[in-house]
Amino acid sequence: MNVINKIPGPILIFMGALSLSFGGLIVKSFEGATLWQILFWRSLFFALTVLTFLIVTYKKNFFNSFYESGLPGFFGGIVLSFGFCGYVFAMYNTSVANTNFIISLQILFLAIFGYFFLKEKISAITLTSIILAISGVFLMVGNSLTPGEMSGNLAAFTMPVTFAILIMIIRKFPKVDMIPAQFIAGISSCLIGFFLSEKLMISSHDIFLGFIAGFFQVGFGFIFITIGARSTPSAMVGVIMLSESVLGPIWAFLFVSERPSTIVLIGGSVILFAVLLQFYSLLFSNKQIK
């Protein structure tokens, strides 16, 4: 824990984003597992990873760590579990590119939530970014009119929303250890997968992928992000997390030959431009304050 805490927050955020970027590739690589089976095994191994981390870190104070995280930790965990479910559902039903481009909207959701809950003003540039991003989403979603892919695109929205809520909780309570919330999220989504799966047993190949997803991709990803977000401004978190949206489709293209359509690339480019415009707005406002 002390070693991780010595790593600068922005670097931890990038390490987390890099880990998360392999999510689409892993989900697309499952051979016969159903959506809910993937969710169950992924969440189970994620919960075990966080549990091990908590035991090694806190030792005798393990149970006390949950008490000290309090309501912010419990609420953050429940919210994040919905994001886990939406992520797997989206990756299972639509393309990696669609899902990752929609996930990149998290920085705009941070701005919107900041306006409503923290009374932060929305500048003209931010408003322009939001309109551009919505236009990009309409391009992508309008190109995906089949029921399955449409539902996947809609489910993808749970990730930027829940991630923005989690980051706001972390920034609101920087002294609260939110790692226990990760365990709560893992157990909650694991239970959802358990109750919605007709059977739990899958091939050894798919169980191994579930382990990789839970341990490396989500486990390391969210532990790094949760710790790094304590000392990293919300806006910077959103911008660094953009690397997940860029790298995810690249891994899918290189290893499972998933090629996004031209409309998806255009819509995704509009979204990325909107996010970068928002980043410019934040840099400009920070210079004005200084």
C-alpha cells in the first residue's frame, strides 16, 4: 500500500486506464460463456483480488476498514456495481469502439454533475463540448439500430455516469479509503450474475479469462484509479481516462479483428474532440485563476 501511495496520482490513473482498456478484448475472447456468466466470474475474481489487497494492507484492521469507509464507501460500491453490469452488457452486445467512445463521455458527466451538485459553472466551451458529444453519440447510436446493439450502446452510458459519481465521492471525501467500496461493487455485481445465470460452470478457457478480467483488468485498474484519484483533480482524471477509450478499440482491432464502421469512427472522433475541447477549457480556466 505504501509503495502504491508513493506513485504520483496521474501515473496511477494512467496505469488503471491501461488495465481497463483490455476489457473489451477480454469479453470478446470468451468462447461460450453467456453475458451473466461472464459478469459472475469476472466479478468473483475481482472481489477476491480486492479482498486479498485489503487483508494484506489492513491485516487486523480489515473489518474496521469497511466501518471507516462508511456510507460514502457503501454508496460508491453499489453505484460502481451498476457500472460493472452495464460494461459487460455493452461489450457483449455492441462493439468495443462504441462502448469505449461512450465511456469517454465521463469528463463531460463530471462537468454536468459538478454544475448540479457542486454549483460549478458551465462555460460556453463546456456547453459546446456537451452539444458536440451528444451529436457524436447520435451518429454512433443511429448507425446501430438493431435491438441488441442499441441496448448495448444504451448500457454503455452506465459506465461514464457511475464513474463520474464515484470520482465525485472520492473527491468529496478524499480521506475516506474507497478500496472497500470496490469489494462491495464486486460482491454486488457477482450476486447479480449469480441470480441471472441459468448455470455457473463454463469452460476452463473462459474461467481463465474471467480470472484475467477480474484480477488484472478490473482489479488492478480500479485499485490504481481509486488511490490515484485522491490526489488528482477530477478533470485531469477524466482526461487521463481518455486513454482507455483510445486503446480499447486498438486492442480489439489488433487481436480479434474488430473493425469499427466509418460512421462509428466519425462519431467517436467528434466525441473525442468534444472531450479535448473540455480539457482545453479546464486548462484555460485554471490559468485564469492563477
